[in-house]
Amino acid sequence: MSLKAEVTGSGEFVTMTGPAWTIRWAAPELLEGELPCLASDIWAFGWICWEAVTGSFPFAEENDTAVVLRVSKGDLPSIGDDAQLTQMKALCTLMMDCWTLDGKERPIARDCERSITWMDQAVPSNREGNDSSKTRSSGLLYALGELQLRNNSIDEARKYFQEALKVAKLVGDKEGKARALGTLGDIGCLQDEYSLAEDSYTEAGKIYSQTRNKLGFAQSIRALGRVYYLQNEYFKSRDSYTKALRIYRRLGNQFGLAQAVQGLGYIYCAQSEYTNAKNSYMEAGEIYSRIGSQLGLVQTIRGLGDVYYLQSQYSEAEKSYTQAREIHSQIGYCTGSKCSDGSRHGACFCRSGKATSCHVLGARRYLVAKVTNFLSHFLGSQYPLGLAQSVKGLGDVYHMRAEYSKAEDSYIEAREIYSQIGDQLGLAQTTRGLGDVCYMQAKYCEAEGLYTEARNIYSQVGNQHGLANSIQSLGLAYSAQGEFGRAKELYLEAEGIYRQIGVMGLLANILWYLGLLRRKQARYREAQDLVLEASAVYSNLGLLRYVEECESFLVEVNQAVVE
């Protein structure tokens, strides 16, 4: 016999017949007399999630009659009113899907399992006080470091990982040692310490090879590909990603395979191989979608937006960025210092001759700083930075369309999100973006102020990439105002930083700008030397399009010298 609840016409009284079992977890169709099925179990599962997080029964303050009335009307508790649940947007989304009134629209068990697999995890708080005399295992130290990393406490995280490495060495835990080394390499990438990162990944790879851990070995090779990519060593990066891809494919590891294919997409994009980049992002996106990784999927969608953007297909780029923003909103946007993301990716800087400006002789190189996450191999689906990044991407599109009002609105919106979640790097990037908008409208004084603000933030957080980029932008602003002496000082300062951190692509860009400046000052021999050096760097990086631009520049300068 099934349960049945009949509501009177006035909606004030309920008559229930059937077995005496609780109705608090009962789906609407059960109250109408249908028999239990998978769909009704999924409804109940949503309430089990509610219990696990809130510690309360469904409708805890209501009697059975009130529960039936509320369920029949679809009057369910508002998740947005619960402080605990609002910090778990991915779980909230799943719960709301489970509570869909139409049972046919609810997720199936496999979808629920897959969603939970990608959700963020947390380490239980220490209930025994801060007794540092107690020996902690390498695994626990690693977990504590991971928690600090999620909270963007990079320095604290590094300390825990270093302690985990030390303990692993003492007890002969090779796997623990390799794991700690790998994450220390990640932190090295975050802080532009590429030599340290490369050494850490290489050592971790050797350990995984010794222990015959093929998956760990593949992850180390892929991480090396990322380090090479961040230093614009694209050929070495492509080789590493390709090797990792082959191992992942043999192992049948779909997540690793998607990450390797996605990494190749970044390289193709950086080398202006846009068709290959698009195909890579689409392939990676299909895999992410198949295995249920919303975070990976949204990265590839944003990557496609970047490809369209760089090809001046701004309508398509806008669609991709908008889609990415919508997915980010679904999988989690939270505020505060404890949002579950410690991810950063070094910037892939591409020169584009699409925007025009007189002070660079009609071909200003627009630098696109693409910030994507690279610690996603241990992060869950909640991704608060992604929404801001997608909004910033829309700002970039509007910027290139010369829709400066819309670009300004997008940058301001993104900057507010970065400020709310305490992300100084994102704050600096959007501030610089606003400076670019002012610059393109010849509001050079305003641009100068914004570039200065961005420079100060980059300096505070120790991001050498961003610091050099903002200094370079300041140089452009001064040059546009005819202050060539000050512009020269800034260009040389940026050049010194680029040489120090070994980012050759950006070094070539600044050499190009210095060459333009020397040409403007009729110092043609110096202009030739600078652009020749820039051309050599571009050639080594395989950026042939920029080599051609340098050659055209040299032809024009040679003609000026002859005249």
C-alpha cells in the first residue's frame, strides 16, 4: 500500500492514508500515491545532503501536515538563507536539482555520484589544540598545506609542504616525498620561481619512475610542460605535454588526458596556431564534459573564447565568455578569504596588432594576459575566481571592439569580485585593464594613475610578471604624452625584470617598444639594434609572425637611414 496525502480545496487541511513512515523526505509524487522509485530516492538524497551540512532534519520546525502543504506547493527552504550552504555552491546546485518537482527532470544516481566526485574537500579542524610537540604524519601535513593553499595562504602552505617533505624523507615515504615535491613545484610556479619548480617536478618524476607510479610520472611531466610554457619555451613544453598525453592515454586516465590536451591548446594559442588550439580545447572540453568536470569544461570554453578573441571573432568570443560566466555562477561563486581556490596560472602573453595607436606607428601590440588555473588537479568544482576571469574576458572583448563603456563596466565588475574574494592579483589585472581602456581613449593621465596603482599591487604581492607589464604600460602612457625620457627609464626597468625572470617573449616585446621609441627619436641605429635582438628572440620562440613584423620595421628604418 502506498502513502497518499490529500489536500483540501482550501489548502488548509491534509488527509493522509497509507503506511506510517516519515514524510519529511518524501517526494511530491509519493504524496500523490505513487510508489517509491529512483526519482523519489534522489529527492530524499537531496535532503540527506541538507542534513549532513545543516545538522537539521528537513522542515525541522514544521509538523507533518505543514510539511505536506509546503511540499505540494513547492515551498522549499531557501538555500540562500543558510550561511553554511552558501559556501558550497556546487552542493547547493545538486540539492536543488534533486528537489525538482518533476521527477523526470531530477538527476540520476550516476550524475549525483559524478557531481560529488568533483566537489571540493576540506580537512577537519584540529580539536586537540595546537600541541606542536605531537608528531604529524606527512599526509596530514600535506593536507594542512593544501587547506592553506585553498585559502590563498601561499607562504603558510609552503611551510606545511616543506615539513611534509622533511617527514617523508625521514620515514622513507617515497610517494609522500614525490607528492610534496610536486606541490612545492606548483607553489614555485605561483611565485615565478621557475627554476625551483622545474627542479621539484624533475625530482618528483624520478621518484615516481623508481616506484613505477606511471600516473605520478605523467603528472610530473605535464607539470614540467607547464613550467616551460610559463617561460615561453614552447617547443620543450609541447614535448612534455605530448609525452604526458601518451601515458595518460595508455593508462586510460581521462582527467589527465584532458589536462594534457588542454595544455597543448595553450601552446598552440601562444604560437598563433589557432586551428590546432581550437581543436585541442574542443577535444579537452568533450572529455571534461564526459567525466563531469565542470571546472575543466569551463576552462576550455574560456580558452575557446581566447582563440576567437585573438582571431578578432569577437561575437564568438563573447558567446564563449558569457557561457563560461554562466557555468561559473552555477558551480560556485563565493566571497571571503576562505573561498576554495588557490589556483593561478602564469600569463600567456600574445601580441596583437588589432588595436591602433599613433604612438606605436599604427600597430600597438596589445598584450593579452591570460590567467587560467593550473592547480586544478587537486581542486574541486567551487571556483570563485572563474566568474571574475570570465567577466574580465568579456571586458577584453569589448575593449577590442572599441566598446569602451562596456569594457569599463566589465572590468569594474570583475575588479569588485576580485576585491571581495581578496584576490590581489586579479585586482591588479583588472586595474591595469581599466588603464588600457583609458589609454585607448587618449585619457593618458587617468591611464597613468591606474597603471601606477596596478604596479603597486603587483609589487606588494611579489608578482614580477605583472610588475614588469604595468611598468611597461606606464612607459607607453608617458611616451604618448611626449615624455620620452621617462618612458625610456620605465622600458629599461621592465626589460631588467623580464631578463631576471627569464620570460623571453615579454623581453622581446619590450625590446620592440624600445626600438619604436628610438625610431620616434630618430635614433635609427639604436632602433635597428633593439629590433634585431627582439627578432632573434621571437625566432627562437617560433613566433614567426612577429619576426616578419620586425623585418618590415627594419626595412623602413634602413630607408630612413639612407634618406
